[in-house]
Amino acid sequence: MAGYERSLERTRSYLKAGDAVFEFGCGTGTTALRLAPLVGRIMATDISGEMIAIAGRKAEAAGCGNAEFRVGTPDALALPGETFDVALGFNVLHLVAARDAVLKGVHRLLKPGGVFISKTPCLNEATSLLRLALPLMQAVGKAPSVSFLGATELEREIAAAGFKIIERGRHASRGKDIRPFLVARKR
């Protein structure tokens, strides 16, 4: 939790009161709902309709009127380009098979100079035990399909989608953090 809180604090430093924010891979909407009071509006998406339903109920219970939740991905949403000031993708890029399409979708949705903030498990940096166990767990249906990428490869993919990395961080509470926190500006 301490690492999550540090990542949220760094994220908050990039948000302004009137910003339009887009989050993908939002799950049950916890991060979107924590950040919503700081911005003009936030649209958060996930591929799971069940997760979006939970997020919607949480927003309603919290009286959060500036958060909208939808099923979808950045590359497939029928939204006009250059709509958002900030895009967020936390703990999701390693789960995306077509990362290049998703990153280009994020780029399209951001206004000129917009900021993309991500935190991604880079499993190439994980312990050898996890790197061995995960494929076995996947083979028996106990783990999702994931990409084994490193931070350098992730940064290269983000840059290839039209971004310039402006901040790098690791926010672990203890030990090695395999989830780089990256902030990139749309070129």
C-alpha cells in the first residue's frame, strides 16, 4: 500500500482541477475514484463488464458525479481524438497482447502535450522463481496471459507510440520494485 500511495502522490502532482482524465484497466475503479475529486472529469475503462458494474456502484455510493465508467480499451473506444489532458494505465500494460495498438490509442486520445502515467510490472525483472512458476500456473489456468518485458523495452514501446519519458520512478515499500512508474508527454 505504501508504494501505491507514493504512486498516487506523484500522479496527483500532474493533475489540475479542470483536467479531463482517462484511465484504462481500471478494474473496480478504486484509483479513478480516489483521483476524481482533483479533476474536472475522469473516464475509466476496463475490458470486464463486471468490474465496470462494481466501479459504477462504488461511484454512485460515493456520490462521485464526475467519474464515468465504460467497457473498452483505448484503441477501440469511439471517442474523438485529443479529448483528454492525462491518461493513466496502472498495472495493466503487461496484460495487454496488442500493447502497440493500446499505446497508439492512448496517444490519439490525449491532447497535444498531454501526459500518460503508467506503472507496469516488468516481469523480466522478477525473481527467477516467479519467472518459472508463472508459465506453469498459466498452463493449468491459474494465471492470466502476461508479457515478460523489461523496463527498457517498455520505455522503448512508449516512445515508439509518440511519447517522451519525462519521469521515471520506483515506489516499492521494501525490496526491489519490478514496477517502474513512468510519466510520458505526448510529442
